[in-house]
Amino acid sequence: MFWSFSDSIVTNLVQFIVGLILARLLSPSEFGLIGMIAVFLAISQSLVDSSFSLALIRKKEASDIDFSTAFYFNIAAGLFFFMVLYLCAPYISSFYNQPELTEITRAVSLTIIINALGITQITRQIRNVNFRLIMKLNITGVIISGSVGIILALKGYGVWSLVWRSITGSAIQTILYWVFSRWVPYFRFSKTSFRELFSFGSKLLLSGLIDTIYKNIYLLVIGKFFSAAQLGYYTRAEQFTKVASQNLTISIQRVSYPILSMVQEDDERLKSGYRKLIQSTMFIAFFLLLGLAAMARPLILTLIGEQWLPCVEYLQLLCFAAMLYPLQELNLNVLNVKGRTDLVLRLEVVKKTLAVPVIALGVLLGIRALLLGMIGLSVVSSFINAFYSGRMIGYTIRQQLSDLIPSFILSAFVSAFVFMLSCIPGVHYALLLLIQIFVLMILVIVTGKTLQINGYIELRNIISGKLPWLKEIL
């Protein structure tokens, strides 16, 4: 958990800094162009993996034949979807009425093939819980690709600096995993292994595909019915929230899934493990997302400038929409660990059907209505996931609420106080941001320690176990 958190924090910090620099060098419209094709890349990548990685991690006795079979399937699927996107690029360009998207789509589609080469190598490291190596390789990749993007942006390459940053990042990461993994696939494709992996992964593939489309459909809708600049504001705000929500969830899931899969038959141990995970994860999520919403204006002005000021409202609303995302995913993870991929698929169909009126409302009434609808949908989805996972291991909605409400109330009061600091007259927004960050950090530690919030205690134990010198401070 420590190395996974370290990977997430450092990697996202580097990406965040690179993103800030590029935001000052490029326009919102250029970011919007990349956002327009994100949904097609995300869907292709989901289909290439086909949830075989999750099936390999969960399988108790995964052989080299299993990994080799998954590897060759990933390569074949990667080549197929690269060709699909290459041929469909003119139609994507026509859909958005952006002629330059044809070449951009074809170039970025190379990442599908490159990533396909590395999926199995990454899966082996996750299965072996080797997150220290994963951290080192990921950090190296984002530093090199970020440097390439910044250099090209300074030389006036515009949107192509973002394109080459993406391609370079995928290539460096894949090369590094092949060098350090020291595993070479057998020249064998097993039909038996394929059927076994596909029987587990197929339902997860469908549910994951639905979820991927849902997460990216807003990019398609905004890009189609609004301007490229508005899509740029949305993607930049979404990037801020991803650092605090989605990446936090991923860093925890990739650790918890292989470990808790080992005790999938012991409901008491599963419940105990997930209860600790949810308490500590949501303590972080509440403070990060609500704190981010409270500091949105000085944050945007300080880091990426006044040209991005319309992004403030987008960021604040997205923070509330993303706040419960870790809870949703951790509850779904229970069903995956228990092998109930059929139930995961049914829940995804139900929840994403509820998104249809939200999207329609956004098209009719504007982006603000769309974001407000996302908040409501997030709350409903959280209750649905909690209900079914709770029945699976005896961790009911009432118990989850009892564990989470203290952290939520505390973070709400602290964030409200931090927001009120913005009313101090005559303070430059950069200095105001530093004051707000400092006050938030102090109040998190003081209130969490004083009130002995369970999520804070779990988090403190993890950190102090690896960094003893922080024990007295925390």
C-alpha cells in the first residue's frame, strides 16, 4: 500500500506539474481537441485488455501459458483496433467538424498497439505485488514523456506536443516493463486458457466497457454540442479531480484486489479488510475533493492563469461528483473478488441507463445542468453498489454510512473554513492558496488526531509504519 500510494502521489505530481506548464503554453482549444478523441481511445484500450489482466490476477494458479495466451490476444486486439481507428479517423473528424482531428487520431492510435505490448508485463508485476518497481518505472516514464511534451510546446508544436507526449509515455513505459520484468512469452496460444480467462473476463469486459463509455461520453457530448474551448475547460477541471479521486482509487484497488483475492472465501476477513480500506480511502477523498473545491479559484489563477478562469465552476462541481467515486469502485471490487462478475455487469447496465436523462438534460440546459446531474447520479450509484456488496460480505449500507459520516462532516466543516479564507481582502491569490493549503493540512492532522477518526488512524498507521519519523507529527 505504501509503494502504491507513493507511485500514485509522485507520478501524478509530475503529471500535474507537466500539465500546468503545458496549460500555460497551450490554449484550452488545443486541450479540447485531445479530449474529443479520448472516448474512442478509452473504449479501444478497454477492448484490447478485455479484463484478462483482472482474470490473471484473481486466478490462484496462473501459469506462463495463461500469460502467453493473454499476451497474444492483446497484440491481435491492439492491431485490430488501431486499424479501426485509423480508418475511422476521417469520420471522427467530420463528426466534430475539426479537420485536424484526422491526423491527430491516427497518430495517437499508435498508443493502442504500444500499450497492448505491455499489458501482460504490468499484470505480472501487479500480481506479484511488486509496487516498488512499478513506482520507479512509472515515474521514469512520466518524467521523460512530460519533458518531450514541454520541449515541443516551447518550440511551437501546439496540439502535437500533447500527441507526442502521449506516444512517448506509452513507449517508454512498455520498454521499461519489458527490460525489468525479465519474462518472455511462450510461442503458444492455449484455447483452454483463453476460454477460462474469457469466461471470467467477458462480463467484466462488458461492465468495464459500459463504465468507460460513461466516463468519456461527457467528453463526446461537450465536444459535439459545445465549443472546443469549453471542452478544454472541462478536461482541465477533470484532470484536477482525477488526481484526488480516480488515481487514489486505482492505487488502492491494484493493491487490495490481488491481496484480498487470496482470502476470497473468508467473508469475515474480507469485511475487515474492506472496512479499513473504505474508512481510510474515503477520509482522504473527502478532504482532498472538498478541499480542492474550496481552493478552486486561487488554485486555477495561480497554477494555469486567468485564461482558464471559467474552469473554476467546472472544477467545483466535478469535485462533488467525484467525491464518492472511490466508494463506488471499492464496493464493486468486493463483487469482483467474490467472482460475481454477472452482478457487476447488471449493476453497470442499470446505473448507466440512469445517466441517459442526465446527458439529455445537459444538452438542453447547458454544462452546469450536466455537472449537477453527475453529482446526483454519483450519489445514487454509490447506494446501489453499497447495497449489493454489503449483502455479499455483511457490510451493510448503514454500517458504511456509520463509518463514513464522521469523516464527511469533519471534512465539510474544515473545507468551509478554508473557503471562507478567500474572503480576506487584499491578499494575492497565490499567497491565499498557500495559506489555504497550510490551514487545510494543519486542520486535517489536528482534528483527525483529536477526534480519533477511524480513517485517519488507519492512514496514520500505514504512513508511520514506513516513515517512523512522522509518527510524532501525526
